[in-house]
Amino acid sequence: MSADNVTNTLIGDAGYISRDALLQLVGSADPVDLRGAAKAVRDQAYGSLVTFSPKVFVPLTQLCRDVCHYCTFSKAPKHGPAYLPVEAVVEIATQGARNGCHEVLFTLGDKPELRYKKARQGLEKLGQQSTIDYLVHCAAMVVEKTGMLPHVNPGVLEMDDLKRLRKVAVSGGLMLESTSVRLTERGGPHFGSPDKAPELRLATLARAGELAFPFTTGILIGIGETRTERVDALFAIRELHNRYGHIQEVIVQNFRAKARTAMANAPEPSLDELTWTIAIARLILGPKMSIQAPPNLSPGEL
């Protein structure tokens, strides 16, 4: 099918391609046509414009109760303090502001106090009951002291914690990664990681939608999922955004094998596989959604 035919299908379906039409397209079209069709859809809203927001990263804690088999962000308790002190958080934000940044991206592990004594002790010293309590406090301090805009990646959360974060952060993020329950089974990359259950992540994203809390989400490709499972995850994101209108950006992140992880020798997705998925994401999500493929994960391929 040509790019023009795909575009006509989109227009005929109120700006969105249906799942059945997409799967038929995937099964029959030349990949070049998929990319051409995606470009045509993108051009309806963005043209060739690429946007970005200068930001600084604050790794509030690198402790995490999950054991994702590809992760190098999470660290064992023996590697450094449990939490960054609030003074260090404010200093990072201040330096960022001086260098023209607008956002402070808080990264953290999921509920480390439920697994590690060191996290519980660290929170006690900080006068906090939970990691989310401390995140709320630090985000508020960043706003008060620097005027920078907090963006928080809090993990799987219930409504009460999301409401508190909504008051101190302009946006939040939670990667859906995949809707495949199969990946959480023994031998899968999410086995032993309770917060990677797809239904929990979808529920958190839905709660954020109920609060009109702008959220970034996305998928991770190359961890053992099928192309159809990627399609299903992207349609799940589209359904959430159609219902609530709160998804501000969708990331298509490619797996990179890293030393000292369980998946250190796993094959990485090719550039062709990545661009195929980006094209599919554009066709599913339509012309207006912001879609990001992290450039640092494809060095030399821009």
C-alpha cells in the first residue's frame, strides 16, 4: 500500500487508523511506505520541526524494589547514600537554571523502602514516611527556591499520592513499556518486578488522566516483545489519551544491552526495527502527539 493510500485511510477514520487496518497494513506494506505514510501524518501538525526542553536530572534515589533485567539506573544499597539531600537537589536545580534549563526531571526507583532497610533508615533521617513524601517535599523546594519546573517519574502510584504530586509538579512520567503480561513471567525481563505489571501501570496512567495531570509515557522495544505487542501497547496509550487528553509525549525507546545486567548479551533492536516502530507510533497516535526516540540511544544514527 502506498503512503497516499495509508493517509487516506487515516483521514477516513477521523484522523486515526484502526487496529485492524494497521495490522493489515503491517502485514502487507513495504516498510518504506510505512515511513512515508508516517511522515505525511506528522507533517499535518509538525512539519520538520523538532522541539526540546532543556532540563537537568535529579536522581533522587537509585534504590528500587524492582529487578528489571536490563536496568543500570538502579543500584545496590552499598553504592552511595539512599537519597540525595534536599540541599543537593536545590543546588542541581540552581545550576540548571543558570545554564538555561527550564525543567527539573526527578528520577527515582519504585518504592525502595518496601525492600531495603537502608531506604527506610534514610527516610527516617529525612523526617519522611515514604519516597513519595520526600519527592513532594523536594519538588516544592525546587519551585520555591529556583522557580524551575518539576517533572516527576514516580513509578506506580495510587490516587492520593498523584494528587499530592499534581500540586508541586507541572508534569509526570511513567513508561508503560509493554502491555505484555508474558514479559513478567519467569524468564522474562520483568520477572520479579511487581511494579512492571501492565495493569498497574495502565491504572496509574488512568488516574493521572482523571486528575488532568500531564504525563509522558512510552514503550521499550527489543526486550522480547513482538511487533503485535508493541502495537497493542501503543493503542492502549492512544485509548488513554482519547479518554483524558493528558498524554503530552510518547517515547519509543530502544533497548541497549548493558554490562553487568542479566540481559548484557541480549540482541539489540536494529535501526530499521526502531524506525519501523516510530512510524507505527505516528500512524497510531496521529499528527498532533509528540513522539520522542531518545537520540542518545542511537549514537551516530541521526
